[in-house]
Amino acid sequence: GLSEKLQGVFKKLKGKGILTEADINDAMREVKLALLEADVNFKVVKQFVDSVKEKALGQDVLASLTPAQQVVKIVNDELVSLMGGTNSKLTYSPRGFTVILMAGLQGTGKTTTCGKLANYLKKNGKKPMLAACDIYRPAAIDQLEIVGKNVDVPVFTMRDCKEPELIAEKAMKEAELKGYDVLILDTAGRLQIDEDLMNELVRIKQRTKPHEILLVVDAMTGQDAVNAATGFNEKLGIDGIIMTKLDGDTRGGAALSAKSVTGKPIKFIGVGEKFDALEPFHPERMASRILGMGDMMTLIEKAQESYDEEKAAELEKKMKKNEFTLEDFLDQIGQIKKMGGLAKILDMMPGMNNKAMKDVDLDSGEKEFVQMEAIIQSMTKAERKDPSILNASRRKRIAAGSGQPVSKINNLIKKYEEARKMMKQFTNAPKFKKNKMFRG
Ligand code: GDP
Ligand code: MG
């Protein structure tokens, strides 16, 4: 699926360390294919990839993130904005009585979603009522009544009436009279958009003046779902989309492009057949679901927040002059600690949580950090600046001073040497000197 493909791309990038423009181009070619395969609209894909590329190539170095992490972050942010940025909420009538018109093609999940939405509203303190405006099959009315029973919400019906707009109007009166505050209108669908269906919906719209016209589309139908949304929006005017069947083996492309193609946000997603399987749509959550990044984004944001810019600049200068001292090392560990500890950071990163990474764990807890601090504080200024002078007798003295065994001192020096080596490699890379992540 899309997730696996994108994760594969990022894994390759991670293995590279510093990235060239060619690396980015290769990665973006793969991202493009993955999106097209997931049935995302071609124009949307092109725009998306171009925009990610541009941002990736122009990005400044953030000392707290690796280049691969930064690419992941850019892709994530672009996905989020593609899907509308933030969660779009339902509009309720200021007057206190809200009408929601549900529309959509046959089989997309309208009737089921009416029940799910009623259930959701009830949980959020509303008093919803349902109305059966699908007059073409008696079974449709029966179905809505069963749905209503399931979620314990009353269903308004007029079995002999052949005018859906009249049913809707009567339902409004009844619901208001009985003290309900949201009326959800279930309507008929067709296999395809046609004049009759649109005229019927327009009549219901004119008669009830709904505060929300929600279009139900089936994610499994990919770009057809997006095309249907465009059609309904042009002919009826919609306020938002509910995308159903995102639980199955769907390719997910429709969720990505719906907003940018139709201009209307996805407000909810259906993730199963049960009545609690409806979720408000959050672009950020969807993006991390697609990227399979778990809490990765939270982590990256945390890293950005807690990494002191000034300190980063200072450290960079020192690294260039090869003056990375034990005190800087301690500082660096302090930064990691601020982010919640290296172990936690590694845990949050899928694919990074392996044994080899665990072995370089610099901070397995508060305690170890405190111990390291104590050890470094027991050193003289000269020793902190140039740990190479730390012979056996000096190490013994520090051990005694810090209350730690000599093995801990040796261990600390080893880790410091490793970190210094790593930093040296980093500073020797030409791209870093240009203070750009990638060769432009
Ligand atoms: P309508 O013709 O638009 O009213 O569609 P229905 O509400 O009758 O639903 C058609 C089918 O889709 C039913 O079998 C539903 O159980 C199923 N369905 C609806 N929403 C979802 C969903 O989010 N996930 C899955 N897996 N099935 C759904
Ligand atoms: Mg139905």
C-alpha cells in the first residue's frame, strides 16, 4: 500500500545520512509513483511533488534533525496542507436547531452514516432525530428505522408520501416541536449523478435550508469518489465530505485529493460498519497514518521546540574548529534529555527501535545523566577541554570525586570519543559548510 511504499522511500533516505539533490529527486520520483498508484489525482500529485522538492532543496540545516527526518517532515506538512490543514467542524445553527442533509451516490454509506453521525452527535450532547427521505424503496425506510433503533435515535417516516421535500419539511416541524436540536435527512442515491437526483436534492435543500450539506463518498472508489464530489458540489453545493470505508484495504488516494480538487473539506471518515466507526477527520492524523510514522511527527516537533537555536549555532562553530569538549558533550546529552531521553526518542521512531540503536543509548534515564554530570564536574578545566590527558591516575581521582566506578569514567570517555568522531564526519561534509541541507 501507499504507507509501505512511502516508508520504503524514507528508509532509503535514512540510510544515506547527508542527501544530494539526486537523492531527493530519486525519492520524489518514488513518492510520485506511490501516490499515483494510490489513485491520487495526477495534477495533485505533480503539484505535491514539486512543492516538496522545492522546500527540501531550499531547507536550512536544523542541527536537531537528520536530513532524512527533515524530508519526512516536509512531506508530512505538505500532506497535511493538501488535506486542508486542520479539522473542519460541523456548522450548527445559531438558532439552536440544525438541519443536516446527507447526499451521495447509492451504496456509498449514507444510511449507515446517518446512524453513525446521530450516534456521534448524541455523544457530544446533542439531541438528534433522523428522517427517511429515500422514498424509492420501502426497504430503505426499514433500514433507517433499524439504524435508529441501534443508536437509540427516533426516525421520522411518512411511508405513503412520494415527495421527499415534504417529508423533510414535516420532519423539521416534528423535530423542533419535540425538542430535538439536530435533524439528519437520509436521502436516496443513484448509481450515477443524474438530473432527477439533483433536482430532488435541490428541492429538499430549498425547502429545509440545511446548515450542513454533507456528501457521503466511498473511499474505495478512488478518483470516482472525488469526481462525484465535484459533481455534487457544482450542482447542489456541499459544505463538506464524509468519506466512508477507509477501514478496508483502500488505497487512500481519494482522501488525499478530495479537498484540493473540490475545495470542500472532509469532515468525517467512516472506518467500519459499526455505529461508532465514525471519526472527525484530522489532516495531521491522516498524514501520519499514511506515512506510518506513529509519533514521529510529535517527536520532530518536540526536537525543534526544545533545541536551543543559539546553542546549535555555538556548537556548530565549535565543531568546525574541532573544539567539541566534554562540556559540550554534556550539553548535548542535556538537550536529548529535554526531548524525553534518547530511549524514548528511539521508541517513537519506527524502524529505529532496533538493538544496534539501543546500544548507543546515551541516556537510559535521569540517573545516568546525573552520573555523567557528576563525573564531568569532577574533572579539571584542562581535562574537560582535552580528555586525551586522562590517564589512569586522573581517572581514579575522578572516580573517587564523583563516587562512580572507574568503568563508568572509561565508558563516558568512550561515548564522548564516538560522538566527537560522528560530529567530525558531519562537519567535514561540504553541504554542511554551505549551511544547506542539500546541494542545490
Ligand atoms: P447508502 O446506499 O448510501 O445508504 O449506503 P448504506 O448505508 O446502505 O451502506 C452500504 C454498505 O456500506 C453497507 O453494507 C454498510 O455497512 C457499508 N458501509 C458504510 N460505511 C462503511 C464504512 O465506513 N466501512 C465499511 N467497511 N463499510 C461501510
Ligand atoms: Mg440508503
